[in-house]
Amino acid sequence: MSNYPDYRITGLTLWKVPLTSHETYYMAEGKTCATVDSMILRVDTDHGVSGWGEVCPIPHYLPSYARGVAPAIEELAPVLLGGSPIGVEALMKACRSHLLGHPYAQSAIDIALWDLTGKACGLPVYTLLGGLQSADLPLYHSITCIAPEDMADIAKDALAAGMRQIQVKLGADNNWEADVARLRLVREAVGEGPLVYGDWNCGSSRLDATRVGRAVRDLDIMLEQPCATLEECAAVRSATGLPMKLDENAHDTTSLLKAYELGCMDAVALKLSKFGGISELRRARDLCLHFGTKMCVEDTWGTDIATAAALHVAASSPAQAVLNVCDLSGYVYPRLDPDAPTRSGGRISPPAGPGLGVTPNPAVLGEPVLSLAA
């Protein structure tokens, strides 16, 4: 007979929190990111321990949307309420069997269960994932696609703040020559050494991305997800000879295997909500470790919960395998927990408290949009 308490889920509460970016992000194909809704989930138990999860889909970016989260939680309520949250993967397997797909909605649940399990054990999530391998992690700074000269100025400011990795958004004006100028001026602004890479968010044609890549291949530049398919990205990688980071096309282990076989995955963005949370992201992380692929561990958007969840996965990974992470909560307001996590000098550390180490401010959350009880 076990002496450990038998935790059971007694409640599910969901909030919608509008997040406003510190500036509008312009991306290829007319995509923008200004104010978006983040969905914040709290999972309560009969022992008074709660776990927090978050998912924040960017509109028109990936097959996910904020208003789809509440119906998914309602659909999964019969599986979750009364279920045991300790030992995340057993309950998440039941969730995935009950509701096929919808990984972005299930991501918020998975994150909350990891947070809850860590609190029940009195341990940070990174300890549950195998232990702390990096006390702090390198950040990248993303620059909105505007005039090349203005982007170069932003890059200088980011460098002065300690950033050593710069993501340059491309393609917003459908002008490949302007994209060449963006990459050249940013590279010049930060000098030799810092990582600079141009990101089209799937919005370029194979022809234009190849023209840009060939025009800057005398520089130390990496390309990110120029086209909508892995085959097109592989063709650009081959034609330009420049290393490539994948993002939108990397969403499960099958896509990672295909990208590796095509030779276009020098680096990859592993996003929590694309894969379905920490549990599935850990599997993707381990496959990338096998491949020797550098990883950016992050999420699509969000505030402190999503940021902390990604940091715990990254911090439990070998340092040499982590290309960078993103301080999502540093790009938006309001923050849920101004004290965790925080960044300094171009690096960021995961919160050290039990679970994710994040305590949301109730005043920021407001009234819930969904509340379910056992």
C-alpha cells in the first residue's frame, strides 16, 4: 500500500488574457503580430495543489486558434476531472486518445500537469526532466520586418543589451532586394561573431529565397524556413550553400525525420504548442540530440508560463545542443509574474521554484472564460 497521497483533479479554469507586443511584428505574406489572446489554464486538485499551463496561438500562423482551446478543454473534461495528474504522460495518453489532434490545446494541459507534478514533488520541472544542465541559456532577439536601416539600428540596440543572436524577419514587402539589404545591414551592424539569420516564416518563393541567399552567401548568415514545404527549403539550402533553421515545418517526429533526411535541418525551432506540450517536446528534443541538430526551444507566443515551460526543457538539455531560447514574456505586456523568469545580459535562467516556478497575478487574469468542476 502506497504512503503517497492520491492526487485527483477537481477543477479546470481557463482565462483569456490579451497580450500586446512591445511593437507590431511584420512578417511575410502580410502576417502581423500585435495583440493576441493567450489562454491560461489552471488545473486544481483535491490536495490544494494547482498547476498552470498556457497556449498563445498567433492568428493565421499555424493550424491553431485561441477560441479553440475552451471547446477542447470541455471535450477533455471527462478524462481530466477525477484523473490522477501525477505522472503526466499516462493522463496525456488518455487525452490524446480521447481527442485526436489539437496539440496546441493539449499543450496547455500538459504544461499544467508538469507544473502540478513538480509542485507535488517539491522539485523544479527541469529536475523531473533529468536535471539541470544549463543554469542560464542564450537568448535571441527577433527584429520586425521594417526598413533595412531601422532594423540595423534595432540590432545595434540588441547587441548593446547583450544579445548575440539576431533573427531578422524578411519578406513583409515582397521585395527580395530589400531582404538582401536587411541581412547585409544587420550583419554589418553587429559585426563578426554574433549569429544572424533571416526568417521568412514560410512566406518566400523558392526563387526569391535562393536569390537572397546567393546574394549574401559571402556573409556569415543562416536562413530560416523560407518556403512552405520541406522540399522547397531543402532546394534553397542546396542552391545557396547556407545553413538552414526550420520552424513551421517541424511539428512532430515524422517531420523531423524527413527534414533530417532532406539535409535542410542544421537547426530547428521546437515549439511547445506545435508538439503538444513538454512531454512531446522532450521526445522531439531527444531525437534532435541523436541527429546532432541545434535547437531553439520556445513556443509560438505567450507570457511567463509558456516561457518558463520552454526554459525548463532547454535547461535540462545538453548546453552544446541548445542554439537559443526566447524570452516570450519580455516581448509582451502584461506579464503574469514579473519576478519569473527574468533575463540579463542576453541570457535567461529558468525559475528555480517547484514546478515551473511561476505564480500568475490574479489581477492580470481577470474573470475566467471557463470553469469546470468534478
